[in-house]
Amino acid sequence: MKQFVLMPLLLLSSAVLAEQAASTTLTAADHIAQQQKIAEIERQLQVLKAQSQAMLTSQKAPAATTTSPLLAGQKNWQIKSYGSARYKSEQVFRNTQDLEPNRRASTDLERVVLEIAYDFTPKWQLEFELEYEHGGTGVTLEYDGFEEFGEFESEIEAGGEVVVEKLQLRYQANPYLAVKMGRIFIPVGIGTELHKPAQYMTAERHWSEATMIPQTWNETGFNIMANWQNFNAQILLTTGLNSEYFRTYQWAATGHQKRFEQTNADDLALTFRLDYGDIKKDKGIGFSYYTSDTTGNRNNQNNLAGDGNIEIIGLHGAWTIGNWIARGQYLYGQLDDSAAITLANKTTAGLKPGNFSQLGSEAESAFVELGYNAQGLLGLSSQLRIFAAYDYANPIKKVADGIATSRFDKQELSFGVNYFPIPELVFKMQVAEQHYAQENLDNTRSVALSLGYFFTI
């Protein structure tokens, strides 16, 4: 390497000597010109010497070491947060026998969520999400199997709850394939994708979804994700639901085992989802499928023989065209052994029989929302979205025995505005009217105000 670097120096030196020997036969003017050339050549020699020394030094120096496998100066962590608070005045029925609604007003610090992501390497990432709901720390529920018939015991610590919604390790094998494992979201419907305040237009998250399945549904397991040509597929194997807490008015939504200190994993769930486009960017459509047995995850299995298999099919989409944006989903569910589950829950000590008058063998829900950004039309400096939304849910579409009650067959039509004074803040106002399939129930009305924030650092 030394010889290769010094060869140009020797050649240039020979040229200099030749130039000096010839200069004696030239005129004075020519002599001056040649002296200038010699000076330029000497300057170039100095530059070449400096470059050759730098190359030799870099070859001898040991390789630099870093404490992180990421590029120097690249941030390998991220912190996100979002939250919402709500005021609502609404007409409500005190119980299922009440035919005259009363107007009640309430406020709620719905949630404050903290998300942290850390990149160990470009391929390995850890994500953690902690949610404070309703400004409190929670209620724990334990199952005491040592009682004569088995009994549920509640320990009240404070209002609300603190929930670890996500604790996942992600491995990005290549641009087309990734794996998640840990406490992960179940991608049924659209709610687990679009659940931050700016990602739904209504003052609250859509109640129609919460009537059928857990919102921001999370379970423990693993998720394989693949993408190709704008198609995104996911397949998950996770813990399943517990039919002990299926409800007449919320179907499987309350079967989520987050209420227990430990999660039973005798019955596992399989989920499949396929999307085209990007739902989070409001440019995608897709469907999802979920299935699992639920009896194995019961704490008291003595009074139920059936598997209690549940299946949920979802269609969802979000699309943006110019100033218009539309989002929507449809969920359909089917539950085996619904009559046996109803009877078993009625006879389990510690559970309230009034909650189990009927349990739907079929259930369905849907919502659609349409918004228009009127910022340009009104000449505003900030975004102002005008929206209309429709929600529908019937957790008892059909029953295995008898005639299904229409008491919980409900629809809602709402109108409102979303105002974004800055991109990280949204103020919402909504008026709505609720319609009931039960003929002797009058329509009810509500007004809601909410605010939400979201940021990333």
C-alpha cells in the first residue's frame, strides 16, 4: 500500500527536476512561467503527502466501537401519549323495567395513556402502553375456589383502573415479515387501529363496538404479520375469553379476562385479518375473523359441559377523498351453548342472576361516520370537521331458546364538529338521538362535549 501511495510522488519529483534542467535554455518570460508551474506542482505534492499520511494512519488505527447497534446519533426510543375528557347530558333508563327516561349529566376523565417504544436494534423493538381509565387505580376481582360452590370476591381500591394494555416485543425479520409477542392487540374490527381522539369523530369511542367486543381488545400471545403489494395479513394465537362474564346487554365484551389477576389460557383463540391499504392513514379496507372456545377459561367449570365456541366476523374500512373522510365497520358474532352458559352463570355464586336473563346466540353491531373538513370553505386557520355518525347494536339478535328481547336493540344518529386549534388538540361537540326497537320506549337525546390530546417525542 505504501508503494502504491508514494509512486505518484516519485513521478512528480522527476518531472520537477526535468523542468529545472530545461529552464536554463529558455527566455526570462518562459522561466517565470515555468517557476509558477513548479510552485503549483510542489503544492500538489504537499496535498498528496497529507492524503497518503491520513490513509496510512486510518489503516493502523483500531476500529471505532459504539454502545448501540443503531447509527450514531439516531434516536432509538419514542414516547407517545394521548388522553380524553368528556361531559355528557343524556336521557337514561334506570333499569330494564323503566319506561320513563330521566336526564342526567356526568363528567369523565376517560383515559390518559402513556406509550413507550425502545429499539434495541433495527430488528428488535419493545413497546409498552399504560392506560389510566377514569382517573383511578381500579378494582381487582378474584375467584375463590375454596368456597363450597366457588365464589367471586371483589376488592375495591379506588375508582377507575390502571391497565397495561400492551407489552409487546416486535421482531422485523425483513421488510415483508414481522412477529409480535407478549400482550398484544386483537385486530378485530377497526377500534384497535383507530382509538385515539383524532381517529374517531364522535365525542366518545363508538358504543356499538363496546356492546359486542372489548374495546382496544388485548390478549397474551403472538402475531405474525406479512405485507405484499399493499396487502397486509395477520394471524394470531392468543388467550381467549371467559364466558362467566358474558352479559345480556354486552354479549362477549365483558368476557375479557383483564378483571382477573391471572389469565386462564386453557382455551386459546385464533384470529385472522387481511387489509388492503393503510387503515391508520384512512386509506384501507379489510376483514377479520376470530374464533375460540370459552368454557375452558371459566374458573368454575362444573356446571357447564359445552365448549361455548364463539366466532366473530368483521368488515371495516376508512377512506379519505379530498376534504371528505369516511370510516365504518360491521361485526357479526355467533355463540354456541348460549342457553347453557346463561343457566350456568345464573347458578354461579357471586354473580348477579339479573344480568343473565338471556344471552344471544347471535349478535351484531355497526357504525359509520362521515366528516368534511370545512377549514377552507369557512376561511379558517385551523381544521374544523363537520360530521354525521350512525351507530347500531343488537347483542341479542337471536337466542337458542325462546324469543329474543328487543330491549337492547338500539340505534343512534349523531351530528357534531371536531375543531383542531393545533394538530395535537381536538375539541368535540355532538348532539344525538337514540332509537329503540322496543315499541313502548320513547326516543332519547343526548349532548356531549369532549377534548382530546396526542403527542409524540
